[in-house]
Amino acid sequence: MPIAERLFPATRILSALVLLLFAMTLPGAASAQISLSTAVDLAEKSSPAVRSAEANVRKAWATLSETKDAYYPTVDLGSSIGPPPYGFPLGNPDIYDIDAQSLVLSFSQPDYIRAARVGIHAATLNWKDQQQQVALDVSLDYVELDHDLAEIAALNEENSYAEELVTVEKDRVGAGVDPRVSLLQAQLTDAQVNEKRIQLENDADEMRLKLAHLTGLPLDGLHTDTASIPAAPAIGDQGPSDKDLADNNSGVASAYENARSRFLAAHGDERQVSRPSIGFGLKYQRFAKFQDFASYYHNFQQNNISAGIQLTFPLYDRSLRAKARESAADAAVAQAQADLGRDKLSEEVLAARRSVREIAAEQKVAEITSELAQEQLKTVDAELTNGPGAPGAQPVAPSAAQKAHIDEREKYEDLLDANFSLMKVELNFLRMTGQIENWVHGTAK
């Protein structure tokens, strides 16, 4: 599809409406459940940053048209008619005139056209970079909301065990079996669980608001679809070269294309200083008879036409030379900024890769710890149901079972936190390497 059609505002608005209607007809639409890919698609259609980048692409196309249209004649229609002059005529008895001018030959114009074409590519890459940034923002908010909802569910279970523990300890303290400090510890655990749940509920509300603003969906009841979140691809120790990173990251690639466009424009400005140019002109004038010009001019006629070629040789023009130096400096600055962006990206990718290794190790520890807590809980439940296995062993207290349930939920919540921390780093890594949209749609490598 031509890019002009992709940029047509009506098409963009229609696509957003179709996606919105589709999202509202998904299962669970009553609670505004939405998949990750649909949320990203909706956000990319409505994001102000994406719309701005899209407008810059249209501007780049207009710039290309402007540079090419210099070869097409500009046609003007004018008139300078007035009352008869007093005394000798001071001008032409012009009823109307048609003036046409165009560029025939310029050694600089082809460079300007090439610069405009590269500028379109740079603007398109920047547009894609903004879409990827929106995809990252939506993905991070979506994954965080999904994490919050999962952890809130675990905290609700933990809260029920904590409340039961408080009840058990009240009875045991009242019976003189346990000291009052045991009750205070149980109440502290219950209060801490409630505190953490409130914090996560507030964070979930904040994530819902962000997603609602990004997607245009209603805030109330906005829920995630966990199954729509793809698994993050494995990230190895060996990464792509700096050149591959620059090619895959749309932001850095756009910066390099912008620098190339500026160099081409600077080359065109330099050629203007020393190369001739040729222009074509055509003019038609119709004179008025009622102003009595025929009395003063022999062979007066109403219809007059002239055409010619204008050849210009630049001999000395300080402003053109200064403009050429200015353009060359702008191109050098753009190139340096692109190099700086590439180097910064390379460093960030390396840091992200190392962070993935560290957090993945922490996630593995949390995973084993959670499994260990589950096994310990099974042992406590079995002893509580069947009694201690060894003769003469002390029976398991009811409070021990509640503490084991609470500990298992805490370790599970730690695992959820570790998974989320790892996912955040991986998503940022995918953004740096230009894979975030592919990951959202399940095609990341």
C-alpha cells in the first residue's frame, strides 16, 4: 500500500474505530477485558506522539514535492489597469498579464531532491520509532496491571489466612497457651498484608488510568488477558554489532538518515556557490486601447508575448557561501548526534543484557523458594490431617498451618515480583533492539 494511503487521516480514524469496536466485543467486554495486542494497536492509532510523527512524514512528502516542482512552471495572472495617464505614459496599458517561470537546469536541485527522499525515510523511521515507544509504554503498563491483579488475588488468599491466624492466636492467648506477643505478631502480619494489598490496588488503578488514556477504553473494570501476554524470547550473552543495532533501532536509524539528508542538502548548497543555473520565462500581456497609448508609440498592439532563457553564473555571493558552511555544519552536528545515539544504545543494550542475567538468577531463586514453601506447606497440612509421623512427636499447632499458608503465599508473591522485574528489563531490551512490536504480536526472534 502506498504510504500516502497509509497516512490518510480518515483511514487511520476508521482503523481505530474498528479496533475499538472489536475490543468491546471480546469475551469479558462487560468488564472491559482487552488483549495486549489490541491495546497496543489502539494506542498507536491515538497517541499524540505517533500522530505528530505521522504529520512529519506528510511534511517530508510535501518537501519532496516542493523540490521536484521547481522544474514545473509557476503561472501567475495579474493586472495593472488604471485611468488614462496625465502627460506622457509612465508604464504599460496593462489589462492583464500571464507570467510563467520554471527551473530548467540546476546542479544543486538533484541533491535537494535526493535529500528530500532520504528525509522521507528518516521521518518514516521516526514514525516507526514512536510507534515502538508507545508499544513499550502500553506493554509495561499492561504487564504491570496483570502483575498487580495476580498479586492482589494472592494477597486476598494470604489475608484470609492472616485473619484466621489472628483468630487462632486470640483463642490460644485467651487460653494461656501462647504469650500475647504471638497475637501481636499475627496482627502485625495481617496489617502488613492489608497494607501491601492497598498499595497494589492503588497501583492497579493507576495502570488502568494510563491504559484508558492510551487506548481510549473506559476506565471502570479494565482487566487484562494474561494469556495474551507472549513469553519473552531468550536473551543470550552475545548481542548484535553496533551497526546491526543502529539498523534495527528505528530511532538511531532515523538519526543517521537525517544526517545523510542534511549532507545531501549541504552538497547542493555548496554547488550553488560555483555552478550556473538555467531558468525559463514566458510572459503574455494584453494592453488597453482606451488609454490612448497608440498616440505615443508606433506599431502599438494589444497582444504581446515574450519568452526566453535566463542563464545565471554565480561570481561572488557571500550569503551563498555562508549558507553552504552553515548547512555543512548542521550535517556534521546531525552525524555526531547519530553516532552518540548509537554508542548510547550499545551501552544500554549491554547493561540490559547484564541486568537480564542478574534478575534471571534472582527469579530462579524466587522460583525454587516458592516451590520449597509449597512442599513445606504440604508437609504441614499432612501432619495436621494425619498427625506427626514419628511416635512421641509434638502435634502440629493450628497456628503453624496458617503460618505455613502465609509463608507460601509470600514466597509466591516474591516470585511474581521477580517475574515482573525480569519482564520489565526484557521489554526494554526488546525496545532497544527494535523487536517490541514483533513481541506484542508474537513474532519476535
